[in-house]
Amino acid sequence: MHIEFRHLRTIKAIHDTGGLARAADVLNITQSALSHQIKGIEDQAGVELFVRRSKPLKLSAAGQKLLAAAEEILPRVAALEAEFAGLVQGSAGRLHIAIECHACFEWLFPVLEAFRKAWPEVDVDIRPGLAFDALPALRRERVDLVVSSDPEEMPDVTFTPLFDYEPVFVASSQNPLSQKRFIEAEDFRDQTLITYPVVRERLDVFTELLLPARVEPKALRQAELTAVILMLVASNRGVSVLPDWVVRQVRTSSDYVTRPLTESGLTKRLYAAVRSDETSKPYMAHFMRLAKQEAVKLQRA
């Protein structure tokens, strides 16, 4: 027996309208063609789908089973068709994000909240890019966007600048280093450095300052939350280096101070890496705009 979607639509239309003539109008075919289609289904199945000479037309037990299948399958097919149409039109899709910048969670959440409201049909998820190699995962389509401060030359990936930031030194106002105008690599030798739980190759203080100078802090301590890092710093249990916008956003205490790293300061840039053939997707372009708008708010805070 070969059942087609049109057979399911036919049985549903006859049941809903209560007769062949009205069902034929709904299906936009002639009554004769509809009768021929029903006979073809019955011949294949070897059963009658309707109780003959009943008014209104009633389904037989076999017809009821076919109707049940139609009521289950047709809505799923319609939903799939709508989803595919959304993909073609750019209103639906997937945006799985990997973040190589630990502090960026606090910046990203307002962006995602606005994005979710604008694009409810896009499947959004966040994956910490610190637990795997995010950029190769982007090329393998395991994720769709990577937030990173370390762009690479990748022919099929586009790095879009989001905003610039300055990694700044943060110390208790009781720490002697708080009296300096700027901080150098050597100043970390006798300090406990408090960082996010990230390998040093992904921390600005190491990549931009300590590793090039071959300086090792006296001790390392890790904390998951920015608020906890600042609490420990304010208690003079260590020093830290955080993005300037992070400190401005959460600063609630006068017990710690910030200083530039090196006399001229350091500047880093945050990027959104996307597969080049997906940069033109409407929802991807809108995400970029929202991200940049939120970045402007942070820098003005």
C-alpha cells in the first residue's frame, strides 16, 4: 500500500466538511477526481474507508485509522514546511555561540535577550569556548559564532570587530602598587594574581605582558565570578587584570583602584568570528548590530 500526503489531506478534508462536494472545493479538485482518488486508496488497502450511503458521510473503522494518521502527520509536515520556509527567508536558523572571553558573559546576556525577542525562531545556545578549540569547531559547524580577542588568518572565516577595550590592573587601595601611575611586568613578581579559571594562553595579562617579559607571579588564584575577584582584590588578597568595561560595569567599592598596564596602556579588540558564507544572514547581521550597540553602552558607563 502506497499512502501519499494527498491521501491524508483528502481523508481529513472529507471528515472536516462532511461530504465529497465540499471536500472537493476545499482541495480544489473535481468531485469526480476525488471519488477516483478514494477508490484508488481503497483498492490498495483492500478495505472501505467510508460507510456507504451514510449522510453525512461517515468514516469506517479503517477510515478512522487513516484520519488519526492524517491528524498526527499533517501538522508535523506543516511545521516542517514553515521551518524550511523560515530558513529560506532568513527568519529561522541556529546561532550557537562559543566564548573565548570569560568576562564577556556579562556583556553578552543583554545582547542575547534583545536578540531572542527579535528572532524567536532562531535556536540560540552558548557554549564556553574555553573547554574546546572554538575556531576549529566553528569551521566544523559545531558552533556558528565565536567571540574572541585573538583573530587568525582563516580563509573561510570572517572576523568582525565588535569593540576595543583596555586590560587594566586592579589592586586594593592598601596595596603599595596602588601608588604607582602604571604597572609593569616586574610588579607582578611578588603578587598573588587572581584570574578567571582560564589557561594563561587565553589571559591578556599573560599574553600581552607577563609571558613576553618572562615574569611569573608569586602565586595564582582563580575565581569564576567577577564580583568574587573584586571582593578578593578589595580585601588585599591579591591583584587582578580585568577589561576596563567590566570594572566600570560592576564597580561598587572604593576599596580598590585601577591602573594602566605599561606607561602607554594596552588596547585589545574583541571580534565575532563567523563562517564567511553566513555573515549575510539577516539574523546574524542583526546580532552584530546588537552586540556593537551594547558595547557602546558599556564604554559610556
